[in-house]
Amino acid sequence: MSVGRLWLGIVLAPLAWLVYLQTAYALVPLACRRPTAGMIGLPVIAVVAVALGAVAALTAWRSWRRISAMPSPPPTPTARAHFMALTGLGTSAFFLLVLIAGIVPLFFLPPCQ
């Protein structure tokens, strides 16, 4: 099991949320001046962020499944990898929910509200 994949499962979803949040806030003035650009740009960034969060969750899920198949008594490197995979899965799932909760208002409120 690659340590890089384990870390990817842990940090990619929070980073996707952070980049989405900062970019969305930066685009709001543009969306207020040009509503068409805002109605295109904000959802595109949201979809990219959700896709990255889903990639993180899928990576963590695959890591967890692969490590769960390995027999190993704790505390070993496999046990640490198992913990990291579960942490990545939980983190990714949580931040996917946070991303979706932040995206829902895009469909009900105009950008300047």
C-alpha cells in the first residue's frame, strides 16, 4: 500500500473544500456584476470540488479494502495503514457532505445574496 495514496485519501477532500470555498468567495463580486458568468463559474468550481472529494473517498475506500484483506496483528505498519485508510474515508465522507451543503444554496439563491 502506497503511503501517498493513504495521505491522498486524508487530505484531498479538505483541500478541495478549502479551494472551493476561497474561489467561490473570490468569484462572488464577478457574479454580481455579470450574473451569467457567475451562474456558470460557481457551479463549475463546485462540480470540480465534489469530484475531487469523491476521488479522495474512492482512494481511501480502495486503500481500506486492500489493507483489510491483509492479515496482520497490531501494532504493525499494516495496522497504521489501516488506520490511515479509515481516517481518509471518514474525512473524505465528512468533507463531501460539507461541500454538498455549501453547494445547495447555489441552486436556490442568486449570487449577490
